[in-house]
Amino acid sequence: MFIQLTYLDSSLPKNDADSATQIVAAFRSTAIIDSPPLRYPLRHLLRRLRQIRIHPLLHLRHNIRNKFNLNFSLHFFLSLKKPQSMAKSPETEHPVVAYGWGARDTSGVFSPFKFSRRATGENDVQFKVLYCGVCHSDLHMAKNEWGFSQYPIVPGHEIVGVVTEVGAKVKKVKVGDKVGVGCLVGSCGDCGQCNSDLENYCPKQILTYSGVYTDGTITYGGYSNLMVAAEHFIIRWPENFPLDIGAPLLCAGITTYSPLRHFGLDKPGLSVGIVGLGGLGHVAVKFAKAFGTKVTVISTSLSKKKEAIEKLGADEFLVSRDPEQMQAAPGTLDGIIDTVSAVHPIVPLVSLLKPNGKLILVGAPEKPLELPGFPPYYGEEVDIGECNWRA
Ligand SMILES: [Zn+2]
Ligand SMILES: [Zn+2]
């Protein structure tokens, strides 16, 4: 549904809380904002209002122009009390100056973004970011395709660098050490999952970016010049392991390594299918080969065959859009790691499994996948994982 929004000025920076605050402050009394109309999806409008912390949506006057097309003429009041309780801007809320690449709306466009990092606490590690992987999750989040992005976003959760400062109680690393940070920067530390080294299942886990940290501020990720993170969520990097090559292990790596191990697809002689040869897929092929399995890459395009076989060492290659190829290989795989993060058919993949085979979905499409209950599921197991959440 679209509404016609009567808004102050179409030139108002659309996600800039400070500018909005200044404009609100310019009104000395409750004001009705009136201006050139903008067309906005309702959910965007509501999110925008939350972002600029204008909560009272006092009056919605509908104006039904015709019975097929509802145009709501929206008038809203700005309360002068709200700005006083506003948090500081990202640039001033912490003492350490930082900068990075930020997404400010759902366009997918990144631009330079100044913000700040907290002072290094006694259990914190500050490090200079040298490399950061680009995960497909970053693109999903930048465009708010999962619906919980908080703008501005500085993505990046495959972050590696060199320690520049440590808190007094930090034992794991010292200044000059190489370190990495993955998808999480916090959790409750006290629940059953946290006590079992399964912080990635903690209900109060804090994401590396677009999460809310314990001090109430928004977290920013690795598309930036420096990071500060709690020691517990820092990984000490092996001295002789290249930072740039290793960074993707912090998300794509663990997301594929973990299900291969967890579901027993790590035994020599098993046949494993890897769907998709992107960020997750190519790492999955390397792991599966290292475990000694026979690896079949399943891709929509023949163009990846050379890379899969010659570069990554896969044994077989199936074109998923070729029904003949797919139908010629039924019941041949012990398990499949499906890394595709777009909507795609699942049933043809299930058909490739042996009895009691396992299909593990680790991509995270923005729309639900269709899984008919009958007939293909005689004994196959379908598991759904997510980006680094099955570590
Ligand atoms: Zn990721
Ligand atoms: Zn917990």
C-alpha cells in the first residue's frame, strides 16, 4: 500500500536524525508539516519516523480519491519534547573517531560515513581493520531485505586486523597481534547456550553491525578503519595465516564447515553436493575436499565448471537448470550444502539425495522457499541453518 505523504521538504536528508532534529527544533510550537508530496511505502514511512524519532502519528485523514486507488493524505505533528531525549549522533556518541562506508537507505548505495567507537574498556580490544570480507548478508542488510536493518549501516562481519590497544584485563592478545571478529560482538554470557560456547544461539546475541550494544548504541561493522570489541568475541589470528585470504572464514567458512561436521558429512568416501559457487560455496568445496569426500558442484551456469573442477578440485559438476543432468543423478548424494541466497527450487535437490540424505540450507533468501510435503521426502532430512548461526 502506498500513502501520499505530506512532508516538510523533499530535500531533507532522508535518514539524517540530526538534520531532522534541527528542523524540528526550528518549530517553536506543535506544527503541521506541509510540503510537496512524496510517495512512500507505508513501512518505509513508519521506519523513517522511528529513525528521526518522531513518534506521535496523530492524525491520519484518508482521502479516498477513487475506489481503486487509496491516497491517504497524511498530516503529522512533531512533538518538541522528543528531541530533548534523543541519543547523540553516531559521530559524537563515543570518544574515538571512526569512519567507514555506510548504507543510509534501501538503495544499496554506500557512501563515506563518520561515526565513533567506544573507548577501550578493561575487557576490550581495539584494532586497526586491514581487511574485511563482503558477505552476501551485507548486501541483504544494506537493502533491508530481511526487515530489521537499522540505518545508517556499516556492514562487514569478516573483519581482520592488528591490535592497537587492549584493556587492563585482556589476556588473549596484545598490541601488534593479528585478530579477527565474525558475526557477533556480544551475548548475555549467562544462559545455557553461552555457558556451552554456543553464543551464536544466545537469545540476547548482539550482531556485529546493525545491532544494539549493551550501552544502547548501534553497532557498526568492518567496512571501517577500526574496531573495538570485547575480548570474548575476538579471535586471535595464527601468525603465519594471511589476513586477506583468511578473513572469509569468519562467516562463509564457519557457516559451511560447521554443518559439514555437525551432520557427519566429513567422512572420506561420502558424496557431498555443494549448491552455488559464490562466497560460501567455494569455501564449502574446499572443506568438503579436505575431508576426503567426493564433491559435486551444482550451479545454474556451466560457466563455473572450469573453476569448480580445475581451481577448487571438485569431482563433478551439475547444471541445475538442465533437467536431463539433474534427472540423470537421482539418489547419488549423502548430503547437500545449499548456499544459494536467492529463491530457487528445492525439490530437484532433494531428488539427488540418497535415502536419509541431508539437505542443509545455509543461504538466506529474502523470501520463503517452497517445500511441498509430498512426495519427495521419504527419509530425507532438511535442515535450515543461517549465516554463521550454526557454529
Ligand atoms: Zn556473513
Ligand atoms: Zn546467552
